[in-house]
Amino acid sequence: MLIVENINVSYDDVPVLYNVSFRVKKGEVVSIIGSNSAGKSTILKTISGLLQPMQGSILLDGVRIERMHAHEIAAMGVAHVPEGRGIFSRLSVLQNLLVGAHTLNSSREREQLLERVFDLFPILMQRRNQKAGTLSGGELQMLTIARGLMLKPKLLMLDEPSLGLMPILVVKIFATIEQIKKEGLTILLVEQNVLKALKLANYSYVLQTGRVVLEGDAQKLIENDLVRKSYLGM
């Protein structure tokens, strides 16, 4: 579904990604792991059109998207759930969710998607008329993921979904992502909790200082010496 080939990305002429290449197959979960400032979030921003690579290509279902605008890429079915959540705090939970469905023209489809996300996150149903800025951290993360699902994406990109959450909420968030995975949605996951990311993913890439240094079956990478020493503390 997604082919990223040899992208170089910079911030204000400071290189961040160097010849990064990877693939995401339809229906799989692919995780990108690495330390802070390795460039993981930059990859997602580049795919979603918030940044443009200096060189390289990005293909979504065979269509090159690396020069497209973010709203065009979203309309093609790429949902980016960002680190930091980025919700509209003065809008209600329901209004935030409907913003996520901005590419859909069918009111019936929007209602069906609302029903789906309320099934996944029942607390959002209870909070639907509440201002989003008054939610707890865990509820905000649920809202952010739900808003991404309201796009009816073919590719869901999750950036640090467990960041800043209590352990019990981390378990709940990952259980929900596992449920979404079972439904067949393609997911690209950036996550600081390396063990959980590897257990969830089908295939993983290890990023160090802007370069892919290792890749492979996610379950096998759990036993890799580099991963165990650098990211699992073993």
C-alpha cells in the first residue's frame, strides 16, 4: 500500500532523515521504533504532507504523493494521529469527531462511523457534548484516535499513542489498536513503548539518527541483540 523510497528530509536546512526507505503492506501493522529525536515523527509528517522530502519518493497505492498537499493526502485515505493530540479544545467531543469526517459527503456514512468509534470508545459517547479541553489525558488520546478513524482511512498513522498515559490506560489503548488491527485496517505505528509496539506489529523498522539500521519480522526483532540492549533494557 505504501512505498517510501530514499527520502531525505530537513528542518531549516538541518538534515533529519537520510535515505529512509520502507514498505507497508495492506492489512498489516508496521512499527517504526527508535530513540527520541531519531526522526520517527518526521517520517509521519512527511507521508501526511506536512513536510516535503528534499529527494526520494512516496507512493500510496501506486500514486506518488510526496509533492501533494496535506488535505489532498487526507482525502486519499491517510489519517495522521499526531503526537500531542492536537484536538480543538473549545469544540465538543462530537464536533471534534465530525471534523475528522470532513472528507465524507454522506451523512449516513458519518453516522455509521460515529457508531463505530463510540463502540470502540464508549466513554466518548458519554462525553460527546462535553468540551474536548476538559477531558482527561487518556480520554483525549481516545478522541484523537477516534477522530482519525472518522476519516474512514485506508492507512492509519499513529504517533506515540501511549505517550504520557498511566500504565492502565496504555493497556486499554493498545487493546483498542489490536481490535482495529483485527478489522484489517493498515496501521503505521510510531511508539516509545518498544516492546508493546513489536508485539503488536507484523513488521518493524529501527531508526537511529535519521537512518534505518535494522528491519525484520517484529516478533523476531524482540530477540535481536541491538533491540534488546538499546530499547528493551535487556
